[in-house]
Amino acid sequence: MSLRIYNVMSRQKEEFVPLTPGAVKMYACGITVSGDAHVGHAYQSVVFDVITRYLAYRGYDVTYVRNYTDVDDNIIKNANAIGVDPMQFAEEHIVTTDAQMDALGNNRPTVMARATRCIDDIIEFIKKLIDGGHAYVADTGDVYFKLDTFPGYGKLSHINLDKNEIAVRKDTEPGKQNELDFALWKSAKPGEIYWESPWGRGRPGWHIECSAMNMRFLGEQIDIHGGGRDLIFPHHENEIAQTESVTGKPFAKYWVHCGLVKINGQKMSKSLGNGILLRDMLAQYDADTIRFALLRNTYSNDIDITDDFFPVAHRHVYRMYSTLAAAKDADKSKVDDTKTAQKIAEITAEFESAMDDNFNTSHLIANAFGWFDFIDAELRKPQPTYDLNAIGEHIVKLFGVLNILQQDATKYVADTKMEFLRAKDISEDFINERIAERARAKQERDFARSDAVRDELLAMGLSIRDTPTGTVWDVKL
Ligand SMILES: [Zn+2]
């Protein structure tokens, strides 16, 4: 089996063959830091984090560049609204976002690029476009890309310009020759932040920064270009036009886009006020739970965050950690090493076949439910014939690609139970006292009383189970 990736450009799954054997150059469009990171940013960043981890698992040496757009209209507007310098505003949001992405369990990209640190590269790039006749300087000092000089425009989004499929925005930019031309350099309005350029004071447009940063950090051609699906048009279409006009070569070999996030079936938007901030998600759920919830979906699909989206994920994660913790203590007296090795090989094959199929984490997690069912069933036998701890440890190793289940299982289970008790204001002493009361009732053959104790605990969300070494309690999340 080999890795196959759905290429948005060709609209089909293609075998992954990088430009240079053994190495992968990947770029994913990052965040415009005009506000706090939200669940959409979290989703996109986790998807590309997992893609880099799986490419590394497959033995590739991955160079992953992710950018921050740290100057744009909204950053300037939002900074001005609270009387802060826009550069300081952007800097503070980048520091906060980096910390949140770390807490979410993402590896840091190889290069974390910033538009304002690549202004020289951007200016050089624009100069090349002007020299090649692909861009022009308007009287206003703005520079525009001349769209009709790039005949391949629309090949990624499959938009047909002649058919007027694009709802043409009202032209608010007086220097444009054609309404579809787009800005490469924007002249500074009075009082706005600016950089000096051959065309006067101004700042880069959004699209050009990604072309220039790709060129600077990865070169003329890259293997994978990623982003959210909302970036296909016009952002990625414009990146292609800019880069290919300069290089004359295909820009990215595979275009990979992740789906969008809905909240209770509705599009997430500022006006609806239904956005979920990453900060709030991290305050409420652990990174395992958030990543599990996001990755249970196939990355190219939209996700719909309903009220039970994270709680259900938390339940699954807790169950998996519980199984791993129990597997550590499983009886090993009848273990058959050959059978264990076969089971491990089978699990690896299922893992790789799901991930090789366009990074299908949804399929992988469905398979994983089967692996945990298997361990749970074996755990119920007094003398399992598989080394359940070895199987558990192997699953943990594979789940490193999702960066889930990497915590100490026993501790995770204990912490989750304590958190549950704290939230419900139940003391452990109380539970132990009720368990002792039930044992006394059983001893006195007062089964009505022992059942009543069990039901009382159940009503509080606590289950009890009798084992050869005594009664144990668990929480029902
Ligand atoms: Zn971009």
C-alpha cells in the first residue's frame, strides 16, 4: 500500500510521490491575527499537524511552513479600536496563539513565517511580476495583478470566469484596470502602518505574502499546499497565478483542503456570535478530547459542533485510557507471543490502510474502537492468551500520529475521576463508606438494601463493580 492523497486540483485521489524522494515540502496557510483563535483555526491546525506526523511516520523528512498574516485591514481596525499599535496587537495575538496551539498538542511547524518579516521578499516578488508584465502600478500607488495575463486562472477552483460564476464585488479600488485584478501592494492611507517600496509607502496584499513566503522558505515548487476549503477561491487561485507567472512551473503538486466548522448546523460567524474560542475549549476540555473530537471526522468534510460533540469525545477518550490502564495489570500467565505479534501486525495494517487512504482519521478511529473492544473482551477472561499490555502500548505508539493517548493512562483515569467528584461535590470517603455499607448489607443477606446502595450511587453517576480483589467504583461521564 502506498499513501494516496485527494488532490483538489485534479479532484481525485492520487498516489503521493514527492518532488524529491524522501522529502516533503508543505505549506499551510495560517491565521490572520485580527482576533483570538477559534475552533476553525484549531481544526485546520490539527489536521495539518496530523498530516505532517503521518508523513514523518512514513519516513519522509518534512519541512512544514505555516504563516501568520500579521498586517491587514482587520488587524489595523481592531488595534485602532482599542488604541493599540497594530504591530503590537499582532505580536500579542501571535504569542497567545502559539501558546494555545502548543496546549492543543500541535508540533510547531518547521518555519513559522510572518508577513511583516518578509517584506523584502514580497517587494522582490512584486517587482518580478511587474517586470514580466503580470502586474501594474496604478496612479494611487497600489499595485495590481493583471489577471488576463494568466490563462490558467481558475484551474484549482474550476471556476469559469467567462460564465461569470463569480459574484463580482463592487469595485472599491479606483486604480484597477479590470474588476478581477487583485491587489499585490496597497498604498498606505493617512495614519496607517506602512513600509517603503518602489511604489511608495504601503503594505502587502494578503495573497502575495503566501507566494513570497513559499518562495523564500521552500523554493519554486512544493509538494503539498494546504488550507481551509474557504481559501480555494480566491486566495489559492491567486497564489497560483502569482507564483506560476514568475516561475513558469506548476506551483504545488497536491492541494489539500480541510472542511469548515459549523456550530449546531449553522455557519460560524461574528454576526451570529456563535464562535467557539480555542481558549474556552482548552479551559473546558483536555487536548486529547479536543483532538479526538476533531479527528473523528474525515478532514475534508465539514464538522458540526453540537452540544455533545466534545462530551461524547471525552467519554471515548476516558474509555480508551481506562482500557489501557486495565491492560497494564492484565494476567500474563497464559500469554501466547505469536498470537500477540499477529494481533499487533493486524492493528498496524488497519492503521496504515486508513491513514494511507487520504489520511482517513475517521476510519482509523472506527477501527480503533474495534481494537479496544477486543482488549476489553480479553480483559474479562481470567487468563487472556494475548499480551494485552503489549497490544495497548502498540496502539499508543500508533496514536502518537494523532497525538492522542500519549498521557499516562492510570493517571488520566484517576484525574478524570477526581475531576468528576469535584464537579459533583462528592467525596471519595463517601463512596467508600457506601461501598462498605453495601458489603455489610450483602453479608447480612439484605439484598434490597445492597441494591438500594448501588442504585443510589448510580443516580449520582457512579458505577460499582465487584472484582476478585474487592469492589471498585467508576464514573459515568
Ligand atoms: Zn495563503
